[in-house]
Amino acid sequence: MTHFRIPILAAGAVVWRPAGATKEVVLVHRPRGDWSFPKGKAAFGEPLAAAAVREVREETGLSVVLGPWLAGTRYDKDGWPKVVDYFAAVTDPATADLFTPSTEIDEMCWRPLDQAAALLSRPADRLVLSGLERRTAMTTTSVILVRHATMQGDKRDWEGRGKERPLDAAGGAQARAIAAMLSAYGPSRIYSADSRRCLETVQPFAAATRLTVCSDKRLRGRHFHLDYALQIAGEAMDAGRSTVICAHKEGLSRLLTEMCRHRADDVPTAVTIPKGGVVVLHSVAGKITDISQHLAT
């Protein structure tokens, strides 16, 4: 017989810091007897990137900013499948000594990569660790492409100006999920098309971080100016300044293709970002090394 099972979704992070010629990573010990990376179940509707940051903070006291996705692990827990997605992460040194033992996590430590591999209890976690060695040479910069969330009514029935069409209730929920997602990557600048739907999509994140939204017609619909968008994204990567760009479907697809054409080894094939979709371009020294795709639901 067939047996279809929806997995429990969880997320965690491999938190690292430079240590001479190598790296050190954070491991946590659970009282049941295993050493692993900080991780935990995502709350209902919580983006996995946000869940990873929250779980690291709850289990270790560390505030982190995510880098690229590293790997996923899958195993059964109490007869139910569980999938854990892991991201690379760097931490704020000011939170390094905030760990408090609990009934869930009784010990935390920093270990060099070779010692960490020997200490980890699950073979699958050692594969995740090898992904950090292979893919993350140093801290990455994120250029985050965001397509606006869902809107009120139907385009054909909307009687006002197209740029004034607002988000609907589902779009508002998507915008709040996007804010949590963006916070995980720690961007310091926000650029948006001047359409209401784009501005409302980034508003929750802007309000939470007190960042100013740079609104511009040149990021909207048929007015989209590719050279302007490429300048924003390119300068962000070259300066090492993580940045958000919120725009419409066609413009974002062109921007993604051109950024990869000039700054990556591979060009994605016909990527269309859905409403509420987020594409994170991770770069090192101005070169795109990884791409992460998320969807706010």
C-alpha cells in the first residue's frame, strides 16, 4: 500500500567564526545524549530562514545573520518524518556569552571543524558540516530580490490607477512573513518600486528595522530601468552591503538573469518569482556564489 506522510519542517544553522587558518562552529548538547547544531521546528506559517535564526537564539543566546543554505537532513522522529534545513550563519560577537543551560540544551561549545565532525552524533550532520567547508569561504553579502505580495481584486476589474492597487489580507500576511525572512539576512538598505503593492510589501520590515525605503518609479512595471537596478545590486555586492530590492515580476526576472550573467558561473533558466517570492543572491567579493529561493505563504 502507499503511505503518504507530510514531514515536520524544521530549520537550524551552522554558526561559524574564523579561527586562524580554519573555522570554529557552534555545537549544542541535548540531555538525551547527542551533539548537534542548534535547530528546531518551524512555527505555523513561519519562514524556515526566520525559524533558523529564532532557534539559534533560543538554544544558544546568539544573534545571527544567515548566509547560504547548506543542506537538508531527513529522519523519522517518533514514527513521523522530519526535515531539517540548515543555513550557514555568522554571529554578533556581543551575544557570544549569553548562553543559559536549559532542560533542552545543557551545553554549548565552539569547536574547530575537525573536532566538531568527531563530536557530532549524526552522520548526516557531518555532511552538513562538510557543506560549510566547501561552500562558504567567508561572510557573504546578500542582495535580496522580493516580488510584491498578493493584491486586492482582479487586475481587469480594478478601476483606479494600477500603481495604487493595495495588498489584500493574504498579501498583508505575506508581507509580515517576508519581514521575518528579510530579518534573517540582516539587510541595511531597502529599494522599492513606487507602486503601493511593493511599498506595502516591504513596510513591515522597514517599520521593524526603522530603515528608510528608497522608492523609485524606475523599479516599477513598464518603467523598469534595468541599468538602474543593476547599479543598485552591483554596488551593494561590491560594497559588502546587504540590500533589498522589491519590484514587479518582469523587472525582477530581467535583473536576476543579468546579475547571474555577469557575476555568476551559471545563469538560471527562466526563473519567474511568484507573488510573495524572495530570491537571495549570496556573494563573496562581488561574485554570486549561491542562490536561495523562498516563498511567503
